[in-house]
Amino acid sequence: MNVTLDHVEGRHPAAARAAPSAITDLSLSIQRGEQVAVIGPSGAGKTTLLQLIAAALKPSFGHVMVDGQDPWVLSTSALQSLRGHLFYAPQTPPLPPRQRVVTALAAGRLPGMSLWQSVVQLVYPRHVAPAVEALGAFDLSEKIWDRVDRLSGGERQRVGLARALMSPATLWLVDEPLSALDPKRARQAIATLTQRAQARNITLITTLHQVDVATTMFPRVIGLRDGRLAFDLPSGQVTQSVLAALYAQHEHELAGIAAPVFDIPAEPAPANIVHCR
Ligand SMILES: Nc1ncnc2c1ncn2[C@@H]1O[C@H](COP(=O)(O)OP(=O)(O)O)[C@@H](O)[C@H]1O
Ligand SMILES: [Mg+2]
């Protein structure tokens, strides 16, 4: 699926009247099969951008077009069909407690099913083999019969991502998928998502806190700041000075991630410190 934003403004219904728009005058175009990372300080509008593309938030100005269609003028059935082609993974996956992992994964397929199929599916999980495969891709196959509320935060987050592999969608919108993962698992998870998306020509748009993952694992990086487009560049052109400008006054959000941007020369250890094993 391709995505086009034309001078889009996004305001949350619950936002104070005086509050600035979460997204302001944003125009961009993403082609089918592209892989894009969206970065920027907290509050920059990354989640709002995904919500606008997912047709979860109506633009207060401008248009978001998904495969040439404006979701907000479609009939209910056409909108349902469009939603069936997109997979939106919120930062905290909505996994109902007491549900087994296999059932939670099968729910990833629901948008493409009839109501009757989905009811049957919830009672008799027939997609065990694809669920095992999807979980295996995130190193979780042994958790298939576990209850989701007995998983760790990181495992739950990976189950949320495995749902993408199960879904029939051709547009994946993934919000901060790595917040509960250690750096090694985070890279593995993104490698899985990007490889699977590429193999199926799926458009992948991911917001990320981890700037190093964005610039090394995605071909295109979009920087948002204060709801506006700060840059839209091939990742090779996202230099340290570009990042420093994006995160100016928010440098702590880069701490420990993009160390070369703020290279602090290592101080020699004081002579009186004894190094113990
Ligand atoms: N549901 C909401 N109601 C009101 N304001 C919101 C809501 N969600 C986000 N905002 C505001 O919109 C702006 C952008 O938020 P968000 O898109 O969540 O940024 P990010 O994901 O980059 O941290 C922030 O100022 C935030 O306070
Ligand atoms: Mg966010």
C-alpha cells in the first residue's frame, strides 16, 4: 500500500483548545514496499502520525490517502475492507488478560475474516502452525499455550509483533516496538519485521526511540519535531548534526543510544581506584 499526506493537521479530540496541533502541515509520500522509521523527541507527534495513517484519527485539515483512498469518505464496508489491509500495532499491544498466546495471535487475522469465521477461530484456534512459525520468528515458540498475562513485558511486546506476521495486511504501522526489549533482541525483532515486510512487499512504517536502529536498519528516516517535519532523508544522510538538531534540548533521549553524537572523551580512571575482578 502507498500512503500520501497532503498538508495534514492532526488534533486530538481531548486536547485543550489552546494546545498546538499534534501534527502541523505535514506532507509526505510513502511508496508501496518502502520501509520508513519515524524518530523525534517525546511529544513530537510520532504516535499521532501513525494514528492518522491508520484512520484512527481524522485529520483536522488536509488529507491522508491510503492506496489513493481517503478513508474518511469511504462507505462503512469499504472502510472495513481498507482497515483489513492495514495492521496497526500500538506501543502497548492490546492483549486481553487470561487469553492464550495462540488465541491472541489468531486475532491478528481477524480483520480479514467474516464474523462467523472469527468466532469459530476464537473457539477452535486452527492457525496453530502459522502461530508457531510467527512466534518462532521472534524466538517465542515455546510460549504458544501460555497465558499472555503471564508473559514478561518484552515477551508480550514480541507477541504483539508476531501478530503482524499473522495478519493479511499490506501496510504495517508499528509504534515504538522495542521499548521493553534489550538492544540485542530489539535488533533481532526489527530484522525479522523488515525481512518479512520486504519478502511480502509490505509497506512498513515504524516509530522508534532507538536512533541507531532507525539509521542502520531502515533505508529512509523521517524526523518529527513539535508536530512538524524536521527532515525526510535516506538513512545514510542522517548525520550526527542532523540528529543533534532534531534532539536539541532533548539530548537525554539520545543518551546511550547515539553516543558518537555527543562524544564525551573517556576520562582516565583516578589512580586510587583499584580494579577488582
Ligand atoms: N489522546 C490525546 N489527547 C490529547 N493530546 C494528545 C493525545 N495524544 C497525544 N497528545 C498530544 O499530542 C502531541 C503529540 O503526541 P504523540 O503523537 O503521542 O507524540 P510522540 O509519539 O512523538 O511522543 C503531544 O503534545 C501530546 O501531548
Ligand atoms: Mg509515541
